[in-house]
Amino acid sequence: MFSLTVLGSGSAGNCSLLVTDSCRFLVDAGLSARQICRRLQSVGVQPESLDGIFITHEHGDHVAGLEVLARRFEVPLYCNRETAEAMVYGGYTAQKAFRKFETGSVFTVKDLEIQSFYVPHDAVDPVGFVFASDEGAMGFLTDLGHAPKHALERIRQVHTLVIETNHDERMLQDDLRRPWSVKQRILSRHGHLSNEEAAKVVANIAGDRLKRVVLGHLSRDCNSAELAHAAIARMGLSTLDLFCAAQHEVSPTFAVGERQ
């Protein structure tokens, strides 16, 4: 058994649940601790049963609920050294919860193998992950301005990929609420993937192994599920199981690997 449930994904917060035969982990905790607990319980998981939280980077929409969860339930927090230092500098105090790894390392927790790798984003040391069990592999490629070759190579092995489709470029360009400096940051090579750029990544790695793509981190103002889906469709990737994660709804639970 190896499964993924996206508890919420979007501009206001990101959090996913991974479950194997032996463990339960979150990837990021960008919702409030109260919301995370409610959403976990809605899928039959008690927060105190969590074995840890993997952190991609220190931005608030990925760490908002961390401190409360770590203190209340004594949940270990897995992150690289620079991310931990940035969180402490930002006021995070539950330092005993940190389990630090080096970016680029491969390590194992219970029956889950974790590969970490650098992704280009405007954080101190942001990472992507590949999680592997006996059933298959799952990739997390979120919050990045572009996908460098080493990231593409890491995710070629996955059965299920969670990838950001943050914005539609035309909607972002036309948005009157964002100053040009913010648009430049989002569109930069250390910003966020657009629908089209994410679709190119998926097309690049599509093959025998990739079966499912979960689109996430959609901007609430500058994107829609329909536009994100359409970008993938234009690449001729109709054989993939495609799902768009939402900010305020828990996704279905997806089995990872061939034994489903």
C-alpha cells in the first residue's frame, strides 16, 4: 500500500498526506494546524499518528501549521539545514523536532525511501522530493521557476507526479492587482511554473512509468482548473490520469504504483 491524498493546494496553503504500510507523513503543512487536523480526520487519520512532515521550503504557504503540529503531537520535521535555519530566524521555536538532511541526499524512514533535490525558487534552499516504496514512486515538484535537467532526471522514475501549475501567463500579465515587480518574480526562473511550462515538464518525462499527474498550487486569481487541464491536453498526454488539486477540498486518495 502506498497512497497520496492532497489535503489542500493553492496560493493560500499546501499540504499532502502520504501513507504506506508502515508510516504516515505530510509533505508540507501550509494550512493552519486546525485545518490540517480536520482534513486528516476526514480521511480517517488522527494527527497523533503522523510519523513526520517533509518540508520543501520555508515560505508560509508551506509551513503555516508546522509549529503547532510539532508541539502538540511531537511530529518530527524533515528539512535541510538552511531551511531549518531560515525557519528559526523567522521565529520558529520547536527546534528539537528537526531531522535535518543534506539537499541531494537519499535516506530512508521506515518503509519509505526519500530522495531530495534542489529546485530553483526564491527560498533559501528549496527542494523537490521523490518518495519510493515497494509499490512505486511519487514525485513532488512544486514551487519552482523552471525544471533543470537534474530535477527532470530525478522524477523520470515516478508513477505519480505532483507538479505546480501556478498561473496562466495571460491572466497573470493582465492582472491589475499585482505590481509589475511581483509579476516579474513569479515569471522568473526562480518563481513559479506556468501551466505551459508545467505541461512541457510532464511531456518531457512522459513514458512507461508515469501514469498520474496531480496539478497543484494554482493561483486563486490567475489560473483555473480548466486552463491547467487544457495546457496538459495540448501536449497530447491523454493517456495520463490527470487531477487538479483544490485549495478548499481534500482530493480522492490515489494509490501509487502498479499494485492498486
